[in-house]
Amino acid sequence: MSIVTLLPFIVLIGAMFLMTRSAKKKQQQAARMRDEMQPGTGVRTIGGMYATVKEIGDETVLLEIAPGVHAVYAKNAIGAVLEDSEYNRIVHGDDDTEESSDSAAVVPDDASSLTGGATDVTAEDAPKADLTKKSDAAEAVAEGEKDGKTDGETDAK
């Protein structure tokens, strides 16, 4: 056999080696993350539920889903261990940057301050729009007279 016929097999084996290596690396990183869990830490499960760790066993974790509501999960079901600030922002809606920006932002009570030059125009002075469609009504009457039938009749178009 020549080297040309063995080259595709060598490339295939190399690709398989690289893929299994990256998958193994991700598994080790997830295991390290789960080992760093401590009681009181906020976590997200692989199903997307946010909870607080209460107790850690060998293969299981006791999570507090809501105040007074506990559930036992497998350690493999923990998708991410969250920092306290991120957990509070997601679960409780706390945001440190939001508090500082709210105090500086001024929200007007009405839109008059947003229009630039506020003029004193009362409702009587404002021009009134004509909402009737005279041209469409005239066309409908002319069409009804043309063939003698109007909308709603049995033989109407």
C-alpha cells in the first residue's frame, strides 16, 4: 500500500482523536465546576431552573427551589454554578447598575417637554380632520345605479 491510500485513514483517525479530546476536556471542566459548588451557591439546572444549593452529597445535591421547597437532584443535572450577583440579578431582579442609572434619569410626566417648543393650542383651535370618504361613497352609489344592484342583495356582485 502506498502512503496516498493511507492518508485519508490517518486524517480520519486524527480528527476523531481531536474531537474526543475536546469532549473529554468539556466533561472535566463541568466536573470541576460541580466540585466547586458549596451550600448557599446559586445554580442553574440543565432544565433551566434556578435554585440555591442546600446540601451536597456524593452523587446528589439538595436544592432549594423556593423558600421552604427542597428537591434532590443528581450532580450531573447542574448546568452552571452562578456567581451571587448574577444569581440575584436573574432570580430576584436585583441589578446594581440599574439603581445608579435610575437616580440620574429623569422621566417627564407628559410628552410636552419632549416636543421642544410647547405651544398653547387648545382643542377648539386645532384643525379637525375630515374622516369621511366622499369619493368612495360616490363611486359605490354610481356602481349601484349602473347595474341596479347594491351590496347585500341576492344577485349582487
